[in-house]
Amino acid sequence: MSKTLYDKIWDDHLVHTQDDGTSLLYVDRHLVHEVTSPQAFEGLRNSNRKVRQPNLTLAVADHNVPTSDRSKGIYDEESKLQVETLEKNCEEFGIKLFGMNDKRQGIVHIIGPEQGFTQPGSIIVCGDSHTATHGAFGSLAFGIGTSEVEHVLATQTLVQKKSKNFRIKVDGKLSIGVTSKDVILQIIGKIGTAGGTGYVIEYAGSLISSLSVEQRMTICNMTIEGGARAGLIEPDQKIFDYLNGRPMAPKKENWDKALDYWSKLKSDNDADFDKEVTLEGKDIVPMVTWGTSPQDVISIDGRIPNPENEADEDRKNSIERSLKYMGLKPGTAIKDVKIDKVFIGSCTNGRIEDLRDAAKIIKNKKVAQHVYAMVVPGSGLVKQQAEQEGLDKVFKDSGFDWREPGCSMCLAMNADKLKPEERCASTSNRNFEGRQGRGGRTHLVSPGMAAAAAISGSLDDVRKFQN
Amino acid sequence: MQKFKTIKSIPAYLPIVNIDTDMIIPKQFLKTIKRTGLGKNLFYEMRYNEKGTLINDFILNTSPFNNSKILIAGKNFGCGSSREHAPWALLDFGITCVISSSYADIFYNNCFKNGILPIVLPEAKIKELSEYSKRKEEIIVNLEEQKITFGNNEIEFEIDRFKKKCLIEGLDDIALSLEKNPKITEFEKKLSSKRPWIFND
């Protein structure tokens, strides 16, 4: 019977299946961070259980870490306790940890690929919904809750029921100024925030294969914003080249064996998908969100929608609620919306190519006077690379703040947050109410669009700034 | 985990779609290293103003809904972050049953790990129940019989057989999986020859 890539990975990880289809799957890679793990380790201790495979587990503190000077440690007592708890737990249970002052520290979904810990065909989990990111390597990667984190620590397996198969095909080419962030925002706008619920998405088509590894990560990262827990892409030579030589990638004869296995990871030509959606590259333009759900998206040439035009009562109420929260009026051109802050970073857009994209736009220009703009590299190694390329200087010269790596204002658990009614052009992944700070207003955009907004002081079209 | 028993409670209705886990429990409360104590911060930004004072007209702040064990809400409940703090906060507040027309996958699974029953009903039934909730009368959720009783009416609901068993018996997932230890060990043996690079040694 023909199978999808998801079917194949699933089958290769089956430890046991009950009559009703509930299955026990083996987990190859487990990423751990400080926010969703303390209760899991506590649970292990209370039941006198060990971590079954510490060497398949990698930990890092990212959500709570300060992105300013770290020499004084963490100011916030609770954040400090959480980070210290992770350190203690890792020591007690024998788990490798990248500490706050390790240059390999960074956002969990950036360091996994960076270290070669993320590998094709593997099942990767983490107590974080953006684990979907790792699907860019052709792995089955998804977020889990803390009880499941404990389950994986204790058993190296997870109890799952199979999802359905959903293929999203994007053909053609990206136009100038358009990025994979615009592709995924457009997809979410099309399928809706619950469009992928119950499915695993496979992204396919000529445009997807033309993307770089990092661009693919941006797409898979936001799969969860379309409701699907996991999104994956068939691995190809770009993926293998990216992994070759990374510290935790297979070596010598193992590399050859891995490559042989990885090269076969693809959906069969006649595999059945339960749902399919197709997009054309030529129709994809720079996108921006106007509301409080990632599905509330329009093109940068668009206008704020009018709830009165909605027939569906739920949708109408939801638009009204969003507009009230966002302080926006129907019919306003999105380009006329003035911003206060710019945030470039996160597991969606905090990698080196993202910083290069933004730097290209901002070079020799200034951040608008009324705007505070910050860049938070996704990891210590991204930061180091950017500094070697002189990108830090480009950002600083134009008035950007250049920070230490972490999750930062994507979810505002550390000191970086919006004040009530402050409006931000952000390269992160969620524009939920209060996400970047109570009352804060988020517009999701690509790194280039964030840079354009920083210069103009209002949401703007990145294509205007192309050299 | 607590065994799930039949619930009798006046349900609270929150007529909002796409309630995300940031709304259910905002990030500042994720800094805890415990599972308990989050109930007072449930729906924090809707329940309290910026000074931290209770917002009187928010449903869960008004009697009798401040004692509700059942929450009825709009579709795609629990979307966004995987934080299990969301079900922990619901549970700590006293809510052990959520009724909606759909849920985000991770939240849905997290509920079962904490003895919370998430019921899926068609939109029309949600409407019926939410109308009824205005009467401030108790309804009964019986998981054993997969039935909601309100007044003289009944609604049946579907639920995964295994998940139902786990809730009713309050089973410990990890203990169940550890019973399959020989199978896991056997799988690992095969894995080290089939995909040896996984163990990186």
C-alpha cells in the first residue's frame, strides 16, 4: 500500500499498537527547556523513576533568559528559580544542558538543527508547540504537554493516535521581497487557525523545494498556527549538506548509513492525502496580520476588514473583538498603521538568513524616531555569525538594539515586553491578545517587512526598499 | 490522577471562539515550578483589570458561575501554546469538564492527563446548552453513559474508548507504558542496528 512520509516515519517508530489504534511510539530526540519541564522532573522524583535515555535528550534555557547583559544573572526571582531548577534537574538526571553563558545557548528550536541534533526521519518532541519547526528536516516533530514530557523522560516513548494526512502544495517561485514567512501566513489565512487540526501537514511543490533549509524551518514552525501539530518536508540534498559536519550529526560509517536511510524518506507518488490545498508562488505577496489570531492576515496593500460584511455570527464577533483590542477601524489601509516597536527574532525568524534579510533593508537607513527596534538573535552561534558578518554594526548604526539570544518578546516571559496599547511589527509567530505584553498589539511580518516598518515608522511594503 | 466522577454543576458559558492558552493562563504565571495554585490566575487578563482588581462582569467572577465545574466555550478551544498550565489552571479553579465544538490537539490531550473531560458537541448542541446555561440550573455530565442531562433533555457525546477508561479509572499513563518495557527494550535493540546513528555512539 502506498504511504505518505508521515505514514513511513510513524511505522518505523511503532513499539506497540492496541486494538483501537492507540500506539506507543519511540522518540529519537527529546528537547527540554525550563518552562515546561520542572513538573515533569518532579514527577519522576516522586515516583522514583529515571530518565531512560539521557543521551537522546538535550536541554537549554531560553524562555526566561535576559537578552541584556547577563553578567549579573537573572533579576526576576521566579525566572531565576526556573532556570536554576533546570540546571539542577539536568545534573541530577544526567542530561546535557547548554547553560545561559554557553555560546551554544539559544532558542530550543534553533539549537536543535544547529547542533545536528535534529535529523530526518526521526521523531522529535519538546514541551513546546513550535517543535513543528524541526519538520523542515523531514522529521516528525511536535509539541507535547508536561505530563507527556515526563512520559518521554521515563519511557522514551509517547502514546499517540494517528493523525490524518494533509498536503499543501506550493508551486512556482517567490517574488522579490516575498519570503517563506509570507507563504506560511498566506497558508494560515487560507486554511484558518483550526484548518490543520487532527492532521499532519506535508509541504510540497516546486516552491517549497526551492527554499533554503532555514526558510523551510519558518514554514514548518508556524504549522501549529494552522492547527496541525506537525508539518514536514521531504528531506533533500540541501538538508543533508546542512547537517554534514554538525557536532551531533552522524559521523563516518554512521553518516553513510544515515544518508542511505534519509534519501529514501519521501511520500510515495500515489500516496493518498485526506486533504489537499494548492497555492501558486505568483499569488503570494508580503503579508501582515491585523487581528489577534494568525489567520487574521492581509496583504500589505490590504485594508482592515469590516465585521459588518461577515455573514457568520462567530466570525463577526471575533473580528469586532480583535479590532477593539487592536485599536483599529474597518477600512483603514494597513500601511497607514503607525507602530511603536519592532521585534526581530524568535524561533520563527531568528536565524542568520533572517537577520541578513532585515539587515539588507535597514543598511544605511535609520529607525524612525518614534520607534524602538530590537534584534534578538536565535542563538549564541547565530549572534556570533552575524557579528562576523558585521550585521550587528548595520543594525546598531541604524538605531536597532542588538541583544543576547533567547525567546524574548515573542512571548514576553522575560523583561522584554510591550506596554498596554503599544503596537509592534514582530517577526514572531503569535498575535494573541496579551502575547507580547498585556494590552500589547502585535502585527506579524517577515524580517524584511519588520525592517521596512522600523524605517517608515508604520507598517510598510518591503518591496519599496529593494535595491 | 483523580478518577473522573459524574459532575453536577451550573455551567459557565464563554462565547468566544479560538480561546488560546495565552488567554487561559498568561505567560507570567508559567514561571512556577509547581502544578498547583494557578486557579486564581485562570483567564487572568479577562478576570482582573490592570490594577489586579476583579472585573465584576466577567462570567467566572459572578455568582454562581464562580463555582462552575463545567465551562462551555466557542470552537477551537485551547489553541496556541502547548503549556499544560492551561489545564492545570482550569483544574485548580475547579473546572473538570469543558464543552466546545472543537479543540486544539495538544490542549485536548493535556486535559486527559489531568482528569479533565473535554467534550466535543456539534455547534447546534452548544447553542442549546449555552441557552440553557442562562437559567443558572445544574446540568449533569455522565462520562460512563456519555450523556449530558439538562432539565428534561439529554445529549449524547462521543469519546475515545481508551481515553474514557483512563479518565474513569484515573490511570497513570507512565505506569501503563512501563508495563511494555520489554517491547521498548526490544525496539531499542532493533533500532541500534537499523538506525545506529540515533544513539550517536
